[in-house]
Amino acid sequence: MTETAALAPAASMGALTWRRFLRHRLAVASAVVLILLIAAALAAPLVESALGVDATEVDLLARFEGPSAAHPLGTDELGRDVLVRLLYGGRVSLFVALVTAFAAAVIGTLIGVVAGYRGGLADAVLMRVTDGVIALPLLPLLIVLAAVDPARVPILGALASDGDSGLARIVVIIALVGWTTVARLVRGAALSLREREYVLAARTMGAGGPRIMATHILPNAVSPIVVATTLSVGNIILFESVLSFLGLGIQPPLPSWGNMLSNAQELIYEAPALAFYPGLAIFATVIAFNFLGDGLQDALDPRASRD
């Protein structure tokens, strides 16, 4: 009976959060769009098999074909199927965005929790580092970091070995500068939570700092972490697309929405659809993640109406 009573508040809070989220129609629609995009990207090999094409096969006799049963979105300048490459590009762009957002959230959460709970010198040092990263011009910094040849840097030499290493390289580069928003939000939450009665009680009973941060501070700071991470995905997709567009991100023949745009820039008058499809995919994904973040922010806000 006691266990049931203890689970009831958590269940009711979860139901309340779910109802708040469902009231945000744009967020619900965005979640559906993102699920469809992710499902389509994951189904790329199935679509490739069903159409009987190869995403990497070059057929110069089938260049710039229009939409047809064999090629629903036509072919590109090398005769490759645009739909299949768009789906494979979605796998790459979405993978980079989600993994990078998670990595940046982990870094920002660790820094924010330690700074907010410890305070004093630790807080001052960590927040000055955070302010220094925020003060840097982000896009030019990413361009400079992406332009560095990993083979000439001993620590990064392993990232220059194969095509898949380009993914890891972009993830590392963006995550190293994309954690600041999460860090500041988590620090603010930790500053408030460390003065709560249950934290003071745990400290009185002899609980150490790491245990308090892991069991009392971090679980109660989940809301800003989730919202900030969701909102950052759209920005990460844009950063990856810009780097790939400039030739500093994901390198062909591995497709991504960014390098598909880059390849299409010289063909914009001859075949504008080659730029339209990846551009539309980037636009829809970024907007959907932003609306989803807004919906989660409203749903997880404890000051929102409880009805």
C-alpha cells in the first residue's frame, strides 16, 4: 500500500506532463514529422532494395532524369537515385545531430552540476571557461577546427583513417563547443536545488557531494537538460550542413544533407530539385525540433497550469 502511494505522485505528474504536451499541437505534429523522418532514414536500405538501385552506383547515361517509377525523385548529376541518397543522407545528418546533442548535454551537465553544487572557486573557474567558449565566434571556430588535418595532430590521428571517422570528427568538434547552454541551465538549477530541505537532510546524514549530485541534484534538473538538448539538435544539423556545404564536414561519397546541397550549388539552374530536396529536409527537421523543444519546455514547466 505504501509503495502504491509512493508511485501515485510520480504517475500523476507524468500524466500531467503528457496532457500539457498534447495541448501543444505544433509540438505533437513536429514529433510525428520527426518520427516519420527517422523511420524513413532507417528504411533507406529497404527503399534501395525495393527500387532495385544502388545509392553509390554511377550511371552517366541516366543523368538528370525526372521523377519516375524507377527513380521517384529523379537522378543527380552522376545518375544516382536522389531519393535513396536523400534517405542515406538523413541517416548521417540525424545521427550526427542526435549523438552530438547527447555528447554536448553530458559535458554541459557534468560542468553545470559541479559548478552549481560546489560553488566558490569551482563555480568561478568553470563559469569563466563557459563564458570564454560562449564569447568565441562559433561558426568561424567550427570552420577552423574542421579545417585542421587530424593526421598532423597525434591525438586526432586516429580520426583520419577512414570515411566513418569523418562522422566522429564532426561529432567531437561540435560537441566541444556546444555544451555551454546546458551547462548554464544546469548550474542555475543546481544553485537552487542545493538549498532544498532534502539536500540539506542528505548532507546532514553524511552523504558525500558526488552522491548528492547524482541522486538529488541531477534527477531534479532533468527538465532543462531535456529541453536544451532538444533545441540544440536543430542548431547542430545546421552546423553540420554548413560545414559539409563548405567541404569541411562529411565527405563524399558518404551522403549527408549538407554535402548534397554543396554538390547541387553549381547545378542550381540546371537541376534546382537537387538543392530543393535536401534543403527542404534540413528546414523541416530544424523547425520540427524547435517546435518539439518548445512543447517539452511548456510541458515540463512546473509553473504551468495544472489543469
